Amino acid sequence: MRPTRTALCAAAALLASLTSFSAHAQASGPIKIGLMLPYSGTYAALGNAIENGFKLYVQEQGGKLGGREIQYFKVDDESEPSKGTDNVNKLIKRDNVDVLVGTVHSGVALAMAKAAKDNNTLLVIPNAGADAITGAMCSANIVRSSFSNWQPGYAMGVVAAQKGVKRAMTITWNYAAGAESTKGFTEGLEKGGGKVIKDLNLPFPGVEFQALLTEIAAQKPDAVYAFFAGGGAVKFVKDYAAAGLNKTIPLYGPGFLTDGTLEAQGASAQNMLTTLHYADDLNTPKNNAFRKAYALAYKAQPDVYAVQGYDAAQILGAGLKAAGGDLGKRDVLTAAMHKTVVDSPRGKFTISPAGNPVQDIYLREVKGNNNEFRSIAVKSLSDPARGCKL
């Protein structure tokens, strides 16, 4: 029996109404943001700062991005790569989030990036610098608001070579972030005529440094480059000073060695030089306003992690604004996220085609509880994005 013309018209009208409802649903109601960050363990303070920074920007926009209310879902990733896939699937499949934001640990972020690609979920990375995420794993739906591990490491290598370092040693945890950071340092140092005579490492998140410090003392390099963060950075810097090494062998590192850790490190960290895309005392209207607003909101001083969370929300907001808040306009949204010029507390930066910030890397010196600006180590440094094919 063939359907009547009236039935066909009715079916067409129903389909049109359902399509209209679906399109409307894409551009109305709250946007579900899945925060997958470390809320316990070594990196807990970093996770909290990122969340605070993200929420501060949203609050400044009246609690909305792209005209849409924001609803948050949280998972503690415990900085544990073996739990990464299960944890991210809680947000994607259980909570049906629209956007993933995370994380700190590069090993966990690699699991997040794979899940985001497999499920075509938007992912904004507010810290983890795993080179592969904006290298071989690059994808239009993945953008980073922080750095690649290569960037601050390479910049510190350039600075060390300029300071006449010919023989250096590196020390880090035996994991992706540490290996990539020290590799970047080595590349920058070798470009300036120096060399790394030995790479030292220990399992994450171990803090038994004594045997390695003894080896550094025996080798007597011109400088040491260390990659640690959070509680591990506190212990290493204090142990390095307690061994008396800081009096004869300068300790360099990316800013994570001293960001969010200076109060605990105390006198041990004073006058240390580090490289990063942010300095506490950048005297710009944007940074001054940000630091004031953060201190008022959270009764604490912001650090680079808070800045990266703030900028993650900025980047997502730029995409949602361009798409009129419609998550269904994915191509428009992701293109706008990649093309935005981010007015960051760190200074304005752009996003590379691979999804990584193109930004100034600063040389900073520890003074009191601040990482103070000294100079621009490398201007507008872009990650090589090795292996990226879009």
C-alpha cells in the first residue's frame, strides 16, 4: 500500500520539526564541561589552580561561554596513566560531556587525546606538554593552552649556551614530560655549542635524589637542567641546595621547577633562573587585572597553571562565540579556536595549525616568592610539531 500525499507531507513536517529541535538543542541548554585533572597526589595544587583559572574566565563572562550556561563534571585523574582511559570514558560515555578539559600529567593526557580523537570530542589541554599531542597525534578537535614540553626546555638550552655552558647534565623523572623537556634543552644547548654529558632519571614520582646528586658532584658539569614539578620540585631544589651544589653548579630548569613551589622551597630556590611562558611580575594591564581578580576570588596568588586554565576557557569561548554557541557547527568552532589571538596574562599569543601556542618564552629569576621577568629568552617560539599531519 503506497503512502498518500497527505501522509508524506505529514512525515516531512515531522522530520523538519525534529531536525529543527535537534539544531536548537545544539545551541541551547548548558554546555557540559568535563574537568579531568589531578585533585590528589603530587599535582593536586596544579589541578586546583587550573580549575580556578578556567572558572574565573567563565565568571567574567557572566557565567556563560558563547551565550551558553556552563555545567561542570569532575574526575580526579590521580596522575595515573593506567587509569587514564577509564577515567576519560566516565566523562565521555557516562556524563556525555561536550568538551574535555585536562590534564597535567603527560601520560594521562596522551590517553585523553586518544579518546578525544576516537570519539570526536573537543579537548582543551591546560597543561600537559606531551610533544606528540600537537605532533603525531594532532587533530582539529584538540587545542592546547599551555606549551609543548620542547618549548621551555629548548629556550633554557639557548640561554645556557649564551651563558657559556659547555658541559651540562640533566635530571628528571623517567616519563614522557621529563624526557621531552630534557631533549628540548639538549637541542637548544647543542645549537649554541654546548653538550649534555649525561642524562639522569628516577621513577615517577620518586624523590630519593641522593645518589644522583652524588653523581652530579662527581661529574662537575658547568650546569644542571632539572625537570620536576609540584611536590617533587620542592624536594629536589631543597636537596640540591642542602648538598651545596647550588654554590658551584648553577641549577636551571623550565618554570615548573619553581612555579607554585617557591613558598615551600624557601631560600633554596633564591636567584634560580628558569624559562617559561609566564612571569609573575609581568607589568601589563591584562596581567595586573588577572592577578587582582584571582586573588579576590580565591584568596591566593595565581601561577602559570591558573593562567593556563584561564586561557583554556578563553580559547573555548572564542570558538563558541564564532559558532553562536552551537556545538553542531564543529568546523566553525574549531577553526575559530585555532585562529584566535588570545589576550592572555602571559601576553598575546596565537595557536599553531597543530593546536599549540606560539608564544614568547621568558627568562625569569626567583626573588622571594616570585618568578620575576628578566628578559625574553626566545621570541614567538613555535613548537616543531614533528609528525603532525592534518
